[in-house]
Amino acid sequence: MTTLLDTREPVPAELDDSVELRSDTFTLPTPEMLEAAANAPLGDDVYGEDPTVIKLERLAANLLGKAAACLMPSGTMGNLAALLAHCRRGSKAIVGHESDLYVYEAGGASMCGGIVYDPLPNLPDGTISLEALEESLVVDRTDPQIAPPAVVSLETPQNRCGGIPLQLDYLAEVAQLTRAHGVALHLDGARIFNASVALGVMPAEIAFYADTVQVCLSKGLCAPIGSVLAGDRATIAQARRIRKMLGGGMRQAGMIAACGIVALSEMTGRLAEDHERAARLARGLSRIPGIRLDPGPPITNMVFFRVRDERYTTRSFITAAHRRGVRVEELGHGRIRAVTHANVTDVAIDRAVGVFADLLAPTGRPR
Ligand SMILES: Cc1ncc(COP(=O)(O)O)c(C=O)c1O
């Protein structure tokens, strides 16, 4: 019998067993997730009647120390729903210039909400300086010329700044500032569990400072689809309405939520392994002449590096590695990113290091 799978582009034989380091979004659902999805009690979630979605949302809200949570189809929609819930048309969302929300989410807040992005520089450690925040927050709200700020959005770990988690005392200072200026604090915690492992604190201790927090189930936690947005009841009720408006109201979404429950209850405990493998990869890379870690050794599951070798551009090096069965990607400013995750073993890491070393071996022509 022909199945859908049979109609996919065949994977070239030599790439069948590629080491996939482009992102932890490539993780596949675990057998437990597939079983949970197949057996999940279902209902219509737009009616609020899918018991598995309700269970996931309660679990997520508890883990994040918030009163309510809402299942979202993606992190992008979770972030967008949060910004639309916090901001009126013509108001300002203060964001990091390296944040996923600003760089990779298609300008959704402007497009859908008439919201002005106010991108402030992310410092190398992923923070935005308190002075810069204050400067953007202090406006004369009675001046009809001014777009008033409504939300500050931070990201942890800050992906394009090397996967660095924000420190709790920094979050506390920003929260103090946002409260003082009457604006909301949103946290893109797509990988908050990685931040929690790296900082040695509970996710709720991180989420505590934010009014809303978005957490992805579909990255290092291996669920195939989904994010949750958590916050107070009123804001989450508003975000639920916005989700419907954006086309994210899903019917028997319990099939997705069932995977999310496995993700939150069984997959967070293993993230330390990913961090150790990232460190293993970084150690291997730092021994290869022509590779420089940038910003330095990883703190979570992301390794960023530059290739300095006159035989390659960043792009041609990525292509050469791809031909040899190692997938990495450029992620801003000529740096290459390699992300460890549940489908990458120590053997795969060592193979990747071997391929990079071989490509940069002093033998003349690029391969
Ligand atoms: C930090 C961060 N936030 C948000 C997202 C968006 O998530 P999604 O791909 O589910 O829309 C990503 C995706 O990689 C991300 O890395």
C-alpha cells in the first residue's frame, strides 16, 4: 500500500545518518509521546472541552508558577498572542535586537497588532542594559506624538547571544523597572528548562519575574508541535481569544497536548545531558586550528563558532560539512551554530568534530 511517507523526496543515501545539529527543533517525538497521543482522551478545545489540553495547561501553569496557561500551536504564536494581549494598537513593544521575537517572527506584532517594535541592543550576555530600557520607558504619556511603551520582552536563554540564560537578579531588576513604569514584562522562555538546568533553579523561579512566559514543547523537550503561554487568568483568557483570531484554535488538540504532557513530565530531566554534549563538542572544536568559539564555551545546548580559513566562507564550510553528513547553520554575524538535543549521541558529536577537523586539515583544497 502507498502511504504518505512513500511520496516524500528520497533522502540521498549519504545523508541518511547525518548528524543534525542545526536546531533542537529537529527532535522527533518519543515512542511514549506517540502512544500518549494515540490514547489521549479528546474533546473540542475551542469549546474548552478537551480534557488532555486542560491537563497540559494546568501542568504547565503549575510548573511555571502562574495561574493559567494556554496551549499554542507554536512559540511564534505564543509570543505574538502575549504581545497582542499586552499592547494596544499604536503602543510600543521594547525588544532585544537579537531576540527571536524581533528577528525571526515575521514582524507579527506590527502586522497584526499595529504595535511598534522598539529594538534595543542586546549586550553579549543577552541582556538589554537597564539604562537603555529606562530611556525607552520614560516617555511623556500625555504627549500625543509619542507611542507609549506597553511591554518589555526578554528571551532566556538568549539564542542569538550564544544560548546564555539571563540571571535572576537581572530579571528582578527589569521587573522592578517595568512595574515602576506600568508596563508588562513578557519572557520568551522557549527553552526555559535549559535555562533552569544551567542556573540550577526551578523554571517557576525564572518565570516569577514575568507577567507572561512562552515555553516551547517542540524544541529540546521533543514534542512534535506546540508551546504554552502562561500568566494571570485575565491575560491568558485574552490570549486565548487572540489565538482563535490568529487561527490557532485547534479542535482535538489533545493529541498535541498529550505529547506536551510527556515533554513536561519526562523530558526536562535529561536536558543536562544535552548541555554536557554541547561542552564535549566545544572542547573538540576548540582543539581544531581554524575554529574559534564565539562567544566561548556553551552554557546550555548551543555552541557558536567561527571558521577562519581562507579556503572557506561561512556558507561554503556549512555546505562542505553538510556533504560529509554534519548539519549546522549560520546564525547571525557569520557565526555557525550547533545545537545538541535528544537525537544526538556522544558518538555523533565525535563524528562531527572529526568531520570539522578533516575539513580544516592543512591539505590544500576545500573538500
Ligand atoms: C527563542 C525562540 N523563541 C521563539 C521561537 C519560535 O518558536 P516556533 O518555531 O515554535 O514558532 C524560537 C524558534 O526557534 C526560538 O528559538
